[in-house]
Amino acid sequence: MDSLTQIVLGAAVAEAVAGRKMGAKAALLGAIGGTIPDLDVFLRFFYDPLDAALVHRGFSHSLLFALLAGTLLTFVSDKLTKQHYTKRMWFLLWFLSIVTHPLLDIFTNYGTQFFWPFSWRLTFNSVFVIDPLYTIPFMFLLIGALFMKRESKRRRIWNWSGIIYSSVYLLWGVVIKLIVYSNTTSYFEQADIHPKRTMVTPMPLTSFYWDLIVEDDSNYYVGYKSLFAPFDPKGIEVIPKNHELLQNINWEGNSRIEEIEHITNGFYAVESHSDSLFIYDLRFGTTTTITNGKIKNPLFGYGFTTKGQKIETLFSHRTRDFSKIDFKVYWDKVFGE
């Protein structure tokens, strides 16, 4: 999730653990703990974009890291405060504020290597990385709690209400996804498309609108489902796979195909442009609905510069023409208007 959401979650968890004894300082420390796992983003300066994507949400988003970091920070905090608080309280504050970060990220489409060093990523793919309906009520309840006296029962009620609300919202996303997923095959069969594999992911900023991607041997097919309107088979987009473009490349060193398939969960499309190949990660969707069809490119991917038939350089590719975004039309689609 986005940094603000992780700060709110870490602060709320720390407040629940130690707010009564520490006051607002507990929430501040929890906010710090909630941001620690994402410090791995600075590693991108030492890797190419594909390797950086593989490293991100790896060790720093694991249960092992939370245990090690929680133990280290407990030792440091205990020494700095001259044993004013119990070690148990310090450990729970640091461990829970850190471990809830990757637990929350598991619900996004990128997932985490929570059981690092195992390479597989856990993901429910049921909440978008920025979802105001999750974050804003949660943040409001936390801030309200922090303005109350630390001994106040209402303070604990408000804070726990935020934690419970956030948990229920995540559960809601999983349930809705399963409902949409269970109907995906029948949606596409309306257009005489018979899927071999299916992925369902939330659209930007909401859990009311879903991106449905299915595949056959040659193409991906992208459809959209609002909870407030029937599925429209006429709105299905077709994206050619073109995977063979990678098979015919003379890679410098080891082939990157296995890494591409791993990071995209096998949902990627390839395009050739002049001396570059673009590999689009379809888990991040396309720009079609949010730009009202003005741009239909997949949102994110990776590029390989070629010279002749040899791969030379890797770079990240992201659609950045935000001037074409039409929020009014997008929200009309979200609510089926």
C-alpha cells in the first residue's frame, strides 16, 4: 500500500499496544516502524529495474525481517529509555508495527515474500495500492483517538474501531474478488471467449470496480466489472501476447524470460518498437478506462534496448501522460452510470 496508509496502520497498532503508557509517542514510533520495510526502495539504485522489482518486497517484507528488526529495536529502545518500559511492550510495538506492513501488502497485486527466503510471493490481489475508502476513515479514527487523553476509554474505542474497520474492509475486498472471479468465465463466454487462465484485480482507488484479464493461446482479453452494473462484453480489449518476440532474442548473458514470468505471474505482453522491446506487466492494468479510451496502453512494464538481435539495456516503462486522465468519466464507470 501507499506510505500514508502504512504510517496509519503502524501508528494504530503501536497505539493499541502502548498508547496508554506512552501516549502519542507510541503512535509516532509505530508510524516509523510501519515505514521501515519500504526502505528497500533505495536498493533500486544498485539494480536494474527488473532485478529491483524482484528485490522489492523481499527480505524487508518478511516475517523473519520483522522478528530480527523487532528484536534489535527492542534492545536499542530498552537501553535508550533505561528500562522505563518492559521489553515485552517494546517488542510488541516494534514487531507488530513492522510485520503488519507486509501483511497489508499481501492484499495488493504485487504481494510480498512474507516467508523469505522462499521465492514465492503471497498475494490476494484484492485491494488497490491507493484506496481512499480504506485509508481515510482509518486515519480519521486514529487522529481522533490521539486527541483524547491517554487514559480515556473512548481513545481505545476509537483506535480499535479503526483497526477493526480496516480489517473488515480487507475482508470485504477478498469476498468481492471471489464473487467477481467466480463469474469471470461466464462474462467472457458472452463474447465467445473461453479463458484458459484468469486474473481479477481491483481498479485504481476503489474496490467497486474490477479489472478482469483472461487469456487463450495468443491473446489476453481485458474486461471491466462494476458492482453496480452488468458486465459489458462490448468493452473487452484484446492485447496480443507476442511472447515469441522474447524467444527469438539473443540475450547477453542469461535469459531474463524466467524472471519476467516470475515477476508478472505470467501475465505479460510484448511489443516491439524500433530497437526496443516493451514487456508490459498486465497485473497493473491499462489506462483505457481512466483516460476514457484516449490512451489504451498497459500502465507499467519494462523495456529492453536491442542492437541487432542482442539485448543490451533494461529500463522501466510507465505511462506518464496524466493530462489525459478523466476522473469524471472514470467514476461514472465505477458506479455504472
